[in-house]
Amino acid sequence: MRGGRLGIDSDPMKRDYLSVDDLSPEDLTGLLDLADAMKADPTAYRDRLAGRAVALVFEKPSTRTRVSFEVGVAQLGGHPVVLNSSELQLGRGETIEDTGRTLSRYVDAIVLRTFEQERLEVLAGAASVPVVNSLSDFEHPCQALADVLTIRERFGGPGGKILTYLGDGNNVAHSLLLAGAKTGMTVRIATPPGFEPIPQVVHRAAEIAAETGGSVEVTHDPEQAAKGADVLSTDVWASMGQEAEADERALVFPIFQLSQQLVELAAPDVLVMHCLPAHRGQEITAEVMDGPRSVIWDQVENRLHTQKALLLFLLGLA
Ligand code: CP
């Protein structure tokens, strides 16, 4: 735990992970190398968080994120403190800043799943310990770490590979754009008109890709996007908080369904990915999700390894 002056300032040297763009390409590679090493020999790291605590705050539901962070901290010898916002004073109007100042006096890092990205930024500004974005409406940067590790494991290196994401240009798409660009991939995003990723993220990913040898394309043509792809990925059509739009979205998204027809347009050794939870028969068919090209359960497992590496990296304990 780090105590700030009067608990109102954040250490300018502390590292947060609010966006994939908080990691340089070199940081990202180093973090994934560490995750590889931790996955290969978890016992070598089992005391690395001894005497430390990590707060895991959820303002939205979670299965994978909650369990992988909670188990990951415990595997490192630390103490995870899982907090549902409805059980905190946060749910009764205490500010996110005061929550951050308070938690910083007890724990060594704060992981937050929330709605607006700004909420994470405000928390990070007030907290004196590292803050991690475990999903906002804008990005899902922890998911992107697991996805890139999974791609690396199968291909030996993501550089030069074609990663195609089909569906909503949402938080998962934003983080994949940035992570793909940072690792030198060609990232293709295929969405219905009106559901593109936000232009600032596309622009930033293109800037990064220009440095790493990758590239970025946004299209409305799912077949063109799938042609020759090394990875086909998707996500739900209506994210958490968009449930009221589900019926309307279901009218325009079906041609972006990750189907066997699209798999057959991709490279023969294509990897099928989905961050989960999935709706078989909507954004992905059961045949593809449960088929031989799916690496979805490796993605699930790699949330654990990458997040353990991330915590050590942010705490300077790598
Ligand atoms: N992919 C993901 O973040 O899963 P959960 O919503 O279950 O945490």
C-alpha cells in the first residue's frame, strides 16, 4: 500500500493500465513473455504478492474476470478483496475519488469494471496505487492481453498475422485494434454501418501500426474481412448496458455472424476467438464455437496468466 499526501494525490510514477495504449510495444512483449514464464512454472511466482492485497471492484457482472483475478492474486500469495459496488458506499453515493483514496490505504492495486472510461481515469487520478481497467464501455484491455498471448502461443509471434474482428465496434474491438497494432498485426474490423469503432481509436491504432509494421482496416464487408485471416474473433452484438437495443441490433448484425462459411474463407489454420460470454446462434454459430479451429478456452485460461503478469509488472515485482 502506498500512502499519498493527505490521500488526495496519485504518485506520478505509478503505472496504471486503463488502456492497451498504456503499454509500449516493448512493454507488451515483455509482459507477454512474463505471462508465458508464469504459465510454464506458476510455482516459481507463488509468493510474489505475499503480504499484498488487491481490490477487485465490479460495477457490472463478471464470470471470467472476477474468477481469474481472484484466483490469480491468491496463486501469487496475495489477498484478493472482491467488492460489488452495490455493497460499497460507492453504491450509496460516495465518490469514486474517495473510494480510490480509501482503498489505496488498504490495498496495493485496484481493479475496476465499470461503465464510462472517465470513471477509471478519475479513480486512477485519486488512487495512490495502480489501477487496472477490467472492462469499461470504451476498452477491455485485460481481454486483449489474453487474446494476444493465445495468438502468440499458436503462431510463435503475432507480427504479420491478419486478425479479423466481426461485429460491434465496441470496447473489445477497440482493445484488439490497439493490441493488434502494437504487436505488428493487420487488424481488420468488420461492422454494420453505424457500429464502427470510434475514429480516434482507429486513428491511434493506425499511428501505432505505422511504427510496428502492422496495419488497420475498417470495413462493412464481412467476407472481404475474413478472406485469408489468421484469426477470426467476435463478441456479443449488445454489450452490458445495451440490452434495450438487442432486438434492433439483431436486425443488422446477422451477416457478421462468425459462421463456417466465413471460417472457410480464412486461412486453413485460422484461430477462432470469442472473449465470452457467447450467444451461440447469434454472433457465432455453435458449429464454429465448438469446432476444431476454436481456441476460446485457451483465451479463457490466458486471462489468468496475463493478469498475474500484469499485476507484477504494474507493482514493479516482475
Ligand atoms: N470476457 C470477460 O470479460 O468475461 P466476464 O464478463 O465473464 O468477466
